Amino acid sequence: MPRRNNQRNNLNGAVRLLPQRRPFLFIDRVLEFNKLKKIIAVKHIRKNYSFFKGHFPGDPVFPGALALEAMGQACILLFILSKPEFSAKLHNFYLIRVTADFVSLMRPGEKLVLESYMQNNADDFGIFSVKAFIEDRLVARAKIILAVKSKLCVKVKG
């Protein structure tokens, strides 16, 4: 699906659909969305993040765990946008299985582009293949299985 300006304008508010909030929100913008198939999102790795003081002093590196969180958030957003009956207000989203490879370092000041592809889905789960790039360089890839559970609990008295 080609990128269109009107599509980008409609996706500007999509990040608000995620359950995460700053400082733990790792999606800045959505560039492209194709229902039940693909999302392309961006995370700007800002130089002023406090964790760079300790990871690693003098040679800062964006933590792989946070890159993986960004990849997971891209999967959640693809799921929510594809299935509007699911929302962060009524559902919890869990990464139940993750396999990841980190192939290159991510540095402050770089733009992390996340491409998430939905490989399979049902009412309560999705299977995703995700790649993270800086410019045209692959920096990480993952397979993520996402589970969705209702926040509404039904208690049975017995």
C-alpha cells in the first residue's frame, strides 16, 4: 500500500492507542499501516535519555531491551489498529514469547524504523515478525507472540 499524506495524517494520533505512556512509550510516529498485515513506525533515539549516562559512559548504546520493547509496541499497535474491538482501555497485551537477534549497535541521535508484519492472528493472540532498521542497516529482528486478555474479570461464586 503506498504511503499517502492523508493516511499519515490519520495515523498521527494512533500512538495514543497504546497502553504505554512516557517515559516508557517507544513509538514516536506511524509512517504506514496495512490492516492485518504491516505497520512501519519510528522511534527517535534521543541524545538526552538519562540511561545513556550509564549505558555505556563515553560510548553510549541504546539498550537492546528497549529496542525490543519498541518492537513489541509496534506489534501491539498493529493489532489494535487492525482489530478496533480491542483497546488498551479494556484489554491487556502481553508478549508471551520472543526470540530476537541484535545484529548492530543503536546510538543516540539515530532514527529507529520498525517494520512489524502480522503472520497469524486470532481473537486473543497474534504472531509477528519484526525488523528494526537504522537507515538501511538491519539492527535487530524478532519473532513475537502477543497475547490479549480482557481487563474485565468475571468472578464465579460457588
